[in-house]
Amino acid sequence: MFQYEAQVKRVVDGDTLELNIDLGFGVGIDQIVRLAHINAPDSVQWSLSGIEDPAKDFIMSKIPPGAVCVVNISRKEKWGRWLAEIYYLPGSISREEIALQGRQLNQEMITAGLVTPYEGGKK
């Protein structure tokens, strides 16, 4: 597992984000990541029902575009996105502080009942 500082570029849906990941030495890369250990209904399902996506709204309320977070990247999933655990700390832009005191977004979403636990395989 690798840990990086990142900045949120956009929230794609309830389990997918686009991040600018700081690789160090002034090098960053834009990457679409999927939140590890969870599954959220696809945005298309919410669009068809005419209801806002509550998981996406939750993410936006915690780490909106421009927010700094710490991301633990483990591996690629079957669609080529990197699996990520996201840590954040409201009001902090310090990687060290977020890594030590941050909240884990993935687990918070499960606790809030917005997503289901998921470890791969059939949904």
C-alpha cells in the first residue's frame, strides 16, 4: 500500500473521485480512484429516479473539490481504477496531521448507511 497527499478535483459519483495525487518532488498526476471496501449505487440509477445521489452529496460535504486529503492506494480493480482509502480532516491541509488524526471517508460512508461493504466479486 502506498500513501500520498492528494487534492480533490471532482467527485464523479458515490464511490469514484478524480484526484490530483502528489507523487513528491513537485510531480503530480490526475487519477480517477474508486473507494476501496465499498459499493455505492451508480449515478445513472439516481438520475433515472430523479433523486440526488446521497453518497456523492456526502463526499461533497466532507471533501469538496479543492480539499486536501491523504489517500492510501492499494491496487487496480478490474476496470483499471486504483482502489483508495481516503482520509480527511476538516480545516487541515497538513499531510502529517491528516494521516494521524484524519477521518476515514470509506468507513464513514458505511456507518452512515450510504454504501454497502464490498470486497470484490459479484455485487
